[in-house]
Amino acid sequence: MRYDLVSFDLDGTLVDTAAEIAEAACRALEEHGIARRPVPEIVGFIGHGTRELILRLLGRVFEEQPGLAASVPVDRVQQSMDHHYALTTGTTAAPYPGAVAALRRLGAAGVKVACVTNKEARHAHRVLEVTGLAGFFALTIGGDTLPHKKPDARVLRYVVQVLGGELSRSAHVGDSAIDVQAARNAGVAAWAVPYGYNGGAPITAADPDRVFPGLLDVADFALGVTPRA
């Protein structure tokens, strides 16, 4: 079967952005007198957007230091995160192996390609521009583009509707349980890659329809190409 539309998550699927997200979060905490947190802890909160990341991170901080809850303004920390991430976005981000070739192959074959992320749209566009991926997408959806975000079924259904696809011939590729659930909710194929940021859990635990070793394998399968030996 050949697929006509493939949407991709951004962080942890197409681009490795963990370091720059963690750096922005640490700077935001430091600005409010909170010590930097371990990078693996911060990476475990990636996937819901930067505002949710800060909420979860502060939740962990307040569990350990309850006295800070009354003195640290959550909204101000979120504003600091937005400011610092605007500065770090694209500074260390790098496409995963095969990303450019896979997107180019899909586009050349006439497959509609979208980027669907829970990262705020302004940051998502910046990452795509800096990494040279922006031109491959017919549509980019950020976590604040619509009134709802992944895993809400309406997000990927909107993508299919706007790009003129069919649910039965569409797939979504991600690195986390959020992406798998988003695809399932929308009624499109749920595909995954085994690297990325799934809170430390193997992506197989989310039971995607398929797990591909890399992005070139995704492109081959979408185009109905016989798997490489």
C-alpha cells in the first residue's frame, strides 16, 4: 500500500533538540533563583510544549523544596522559558540521520508532508528554518496553532482535511506515546522511531502500528518500496 500523506512530529523524531530545550529551561530556573536541573530529567518532560514542560519541572522542584511554591511565580518562570528558548532555539538542533533524504524522497514522489508538534509554532518554525527542513512541509502545526493539540484527534484530522488526504492512506510518525495516541485517535496509521524522547520508556510500550529503524525506512514503506536487506 502506498500512503498519500505522512505527518511527522518534530522534537525527537526529525530533529534532536534536547540540549537546547534543557539549556533554556535551566536558564529560566536560574533567573528565579532555582538551581539547574539534570538534563535527563528535563528531557523526560519534552513532548507537551514548553509551557507544560515548565509546569512539570516546577512540580518536581516544589516536591523537593515545598517552601519555594509560595515564592516562585509560575507564570514568570514560563515567561522566562519563552524568552530563553527564543535565544537557544536552533543553536544545537540537528536533523536525525536520514531526515533530509526521507523528506526529499517523499516530496519528490508527491506525498503530502506535514510537521505536527506540540512545541509552540514560533519555536517550531525557527527550528525548521535553522535546520533546513522548513521547505519540505506543506503544513506545519504547532501546539498553539489550534485550540487543541496532540493527542486530540482533531489535530491530525485537521491536517488530513487541509491537505486533502484520506485517513486510510495517511500516517503520523513520532517518538512518543503522545504521537501514537494522536494517530490512533485520529484514525491514521501510528508509526514510530525508536530514538527520541518518550520519557525514558521504550516506544514499543506505546504499541505503535510499526516501529522503523530510521526515517529512510519510513519513506520507503510509505512509498511501497520493498524493505532494504
